[in-house]
Amino acid sequence: MDIAETLGPAGIIPVIVIEDEARAVPLARALVAGGLPVLEVTFRTRAAAAAIAAIRREVPEATVGAGTVLTVDQLHAAKKAGAAFCVAPGFDPAIVEEAGSALMPFCPGVATASELSQALSAGAKTVKFFPAEAAGGVNMIKNLLGAFRFTGVKFMPTGGVNLANVEQYLAVREVVACGGTWIVPKDALAAGDFAAIEKLAADAAALVRRIRS
């Protein structure tokens, strides 16, 4: 399955950094209850693989993927943990190739026309535009589409996307979803304030419904 088919229905994908595996399951339940069932747990911590496995095991309503996948080893660790997809901040042809061999839906990152061209040549159909705001935001995506729209490419902008600008991104037809770090604030997660996180998820889900209705 193309990763766009997984990401698209959600519209906004919470991008999560989990330091404590014990927080993973209640966090996933809060996000699902808020209406955001597709989650990206980043491989920025040692708890990432265990967190993905716990969510996969305990929260079947969630579709959990791995983010910040920088190496082939991380790709295989994510697959072993049960990740449904993987996302990278950059384009590495070796990882894209290995993801294809492992039948792992994969979304490489791009920030320039050259990177996008290489990703498409490697077989990617959906790319992470990162860091979205720093790399030119919505205008950069539109400019890239001026040359690459005929390829059928889809984008997942991440990095600097928030409630103030996410609507501009989602208004672009080729933006399948946006990655959002604001939905799981570090302090709320550390405090176990899952009610606050559920509210942020619900606000984001309501925005997606309004835009796409």
C-alpha cells in the first residue's frame, strides 16, 4: 500500500518524541480518542521501538509508524516493532531501496528540487517536505509542483507546521497530510496530561474535517 493511503485519511499526523515507554499507550489512546489515529513515533530516543511495539499491541485502533528513520538498522528495528510505515527527514537511496525490499511503506524527506527528483527516481511517490517552514513553506511546495505535478507526487510537510498555518498546507491538493509536533507538547506528555493532548488532537481533527468537507 502506498503510504499516502495510510496518511491521507488522518490529514494531520502527530509527530511524537517518547522518552518513557510507559507513556506510549495512554498517549496513543488520547490521540485516537481525539480523532487522530495515525501516529508517528520518532526514532530520536531509545524508547522508540518499545513504544511502537506497545502501541501496536495495546491500541489496535491506532496506526503507528516510525519517524526520523536515518539508518537501515532503524528501518529494520521499526519493522520488527510493528511499525506500519516509516518516515525520514532526508533522502538516502540505500534506505529507500531497503524499505522497498522489506515491503515497508516509506516516506523520504526532501527540501529541494534535486532531492525531490532523486526521490521520485528511486520510486518514492509520497515525500516528507522538511523542514517545511524553513525550506520555503507552502510557496515552495507550489513552486515544486509547477515542475513536478505531472509525476503525481504527494507531500507531507513537517517542521514549523502549526494551527496557524496548517490550513494553508492542507488546502494544496497534493498535500496528503501534515506532520504536527504541537499536538503532543513535551511538558504535557511529561506531566501525563493526556486530557490536554486529547483536546489538542480533537481541535486538529475538527480542522481537518472542516477543510476537507
